[in-house]
Amino acid sequence: MVKIMEYRIISGNVIEIRRCRMTVGSQPGRKRAPRKAGATSLKKIMQNEKAAERQLARSINCNFGTGALFLTLKYSDIRLPQSVQDAKKETARFLRNLGRAYRKATGKKLRWILCTSETSSKTGEKVRLHHHIIMDRVDYELICRYWPAEELRYEILDGRTDHTDLAKYIIKNGSRTPNEKKWSCSRGLDKPIYTEPVPVSDFEIKTPKGATVKEKYTYIDEDYGAASAYLRAVLDKKPSVRGGRVVMHPRK
């Protein structure tokens, strides 16, 4: 049976709500287990969520907030690698050395997201090799031990909590090679929460209380009417998970 289903994706303070038609079925006489956030297989949903921009935005929103770093690493003529693979070796060495220094200074593991690029985000044309890195806050002087100061741009993330626009910028700079991974990250990063799909009566998504809408649309199929709906919004307080369920914390 085909039903209209809704599921939610929670990434830090950002909530995404999708409604779409899904085939729903169950075995006769078999009792369905209670629905729990992120507890069941959502392979089909995940396959539809492979858009690199949204995946990257979710990873940033889950792990990096106000005060985290956005680095752009560049190369002078004398240090310019011969290939993308050589450039990736350079950043691997940089992150390894910086990670050791960071752990020594803080006792913590350095978390990061990396995109290596040779593409202009504005024109799509090939440009000089460079890297974008989002990472935990590290002193500028420490970074300059392992990458020349004149070849880096050091920026601090602001408090907007939804960094989808930053993710779009990074992906536009990323590889244009089909099926090539657009970005990489350190191990152990927090992942977004996918709630179990539940049936709903229509495609009208209501904005959660206390949320600020950033994106909202309904896709209309000319033959069958509304086919899917989507909303992305920023909550004033990060939801929590209790007993496997997402608990919202609306503004009072």
C-alpha cells in the first residue's frame, strides 16, 4: 500500500522534514515494534539523501558551531603539487601534525572536514589547487607551524547554527569527477538523527513551534498532484533524544 509518510532529520539545531509517498506493508499477525529515532534500517531514505550539499551541511551542523574554524589552504608556485593526489598527501601530513599538537595542548582529538578542490565555485572552471577545512578551534600561530601563513585564510564560524550555504560553497569548489567522494572527515563525528517514517494525511508541513524557516517547497507531479514536500528550519534550542525518541524544546 502506498501512503504519504513523514520523516525528520535532526542536525544540531537544524530540523529537516520530508513528506513523500512510500510503499508501506507488514506481515499479517506480526506486531510492529515501537518506532524509535534512528533505530531501524532507512536504506531507501538514505539513498535519496545522497545529495552532497545536504550531507555535508548536516555533518557541519552536528559537529561545528560558533567559534569553529573554516580554513582555506593555498599553495605558492614553489609548493604547488603536481596532482590532486599529491595535494591530498600534503593535507594528510598537515592534519596529522596539527592533530598531534592539538591533542598535546588540549588532551582532545582534533575533528575536521576536508574538501580538496581545483574548481571555481563561480565559473566551474579549473583553478589552482586548494583545500577547504572545517575544524575545531586551533590557535592561528599553531596552524602556521605546519602551513605557511601567507598560504592560508583563517576564518571563525559565526553563530548562525545552519551552515547549509557554506556547504553549498564547498561542494561547488569540489571535484567534478563522477562518483568521486566530494569530501572526507575525521572519525567519530556525530551523525544526524533520522526519525522513523510515520503516515500523515497530506503534504502540508507545519513549521515547528519556535523554528525559523530557511527552505520550504512542495514538488507537484502534473499527473498525480503533490508528490513530495520539504522544510528546513532552525530551532531555537537543540532537540534531545530520550528513549530513542526525538524530543523538541520549543521556545516558551
